[in-house]
Amino acid sequence: NAGVTQTPKFRILKIGQSMTLQCTQDMNHNYMYWYRQDPGMGLKLIYYSVGAGITDKGEVPNGYNVSRSTTEDFPLRLELAAPSQTSVYFCASSNYDRAHFGSGTRLTVV
Amino acid sequence: AQSVTQLDSHVSVSEGTPVLLRCNYSSSYSPSLFWYVQHPNKGLQLLLKYTSAATLVKGINGFEAEFKKSETSFHLTKPSAHMSDAAEYFCVVSLFSGGYNKLIFGAGTRLAVHP
């Protein structure tokens, strides 16, 4: 059981570039989430999904987009990268009992 | 409104001494409570969870936490710190709200363990 898999682990983007952070889970969880973690802060929710075809905004959605075409995959899209998006990004999936987290993507925008 | 407050941003202990990481929560409902640990450059790992069964919860690696409803607290303890316990610890409240399982994170406590 791989759990939650995120790719890439590290990425450096130039201002204005775009990229997609990939997230896949193999636990058949309906709920999936994207968080960002800034230094000294807890995790802030960007977007979440309660099932295939259903997504909604979290606390800090500006500058991001998501899609959920399958139960397994929940990619996060940055269209025009900005320095404020430099952060560590975590994908998670959950049932009612606990959340499982990926190992994170460290993104730097220069 | 639901919130989680971790009372210490940094805690420093000597190896072999007790660990106490403090967490207070605010919730209108009976929450589920979790502690997660994050080692450097790693993802988050579940330490333990409280889901309205026993108020004293035992987790992995010798950690435990006590749910005290009267104090709205869920402090994490360990009798004897090990060097490998050095990490960031997050207290998390989970509640079903707005149609999804909402996770509210504390700001984290960084635990340093000295020889």
C-alpha cells in the first residue's frame, strides 16, 4: 500500500511559469486535500474534494486550481507562479478516522 | 468557531527527561483530536487520535495524550525523551462541517532534544 504519493519532491519555478503538483492515493478515500505549509505556521487548506468531480475552495485558494476526475488523483495547478507561492505543499486523503499525508513538495518561486 | 492553539512554539528538553507539548482547542461540537509528527523534510505521521472513547490515548513511540473536556485541552506527553523525538508536532481538530471532514491545524511545536 503506497498511501498518498506526491510528485515532484522539489521544484524551482520562475515568476509567471505554471506547473502541476501531482497527488495520488490508493486507499479509495473520498476526501482529498491540498495544504500549504509556510515557515512557523500550521497547514493552511488550499482546496479540498469530497469525491470525484466535486471540489471546493479552502482558506487560501487564490492562485491555484484543482480537478478531481478520478477517486485516486487530485492534481494542484499553479497557473502564474508568484514568490508568495513559495512553500511546502502537502496532499492528504482521509476517511472519517484519520488523514494520510504525502511526503510534500517543496516549491520555490524566483 | 473552531480553533486549535498550541501554547509553545518551541520546547527544548534533555534526553531522558519528560516531554509536555500543550494543545487547547475550541469547538462547538465533540471533536476528534489528533497529534501528528513531522520530521525534517518528511510528511506528517499520525502519533495518536482521540475519538470519544477513552480520555487517555496511547500512541506510537511511547507518546500519550489526555483529553480533558473541562479544560478543552489535549496535551501530548512522553515520560522520557529520545533524540529521535526531535521534530515538529501538530495538534489537529477534525470535525465534519460543511459537507466534508475538516481538519484544523495548530501552528506546531518544534521539539528539540539535547544530549
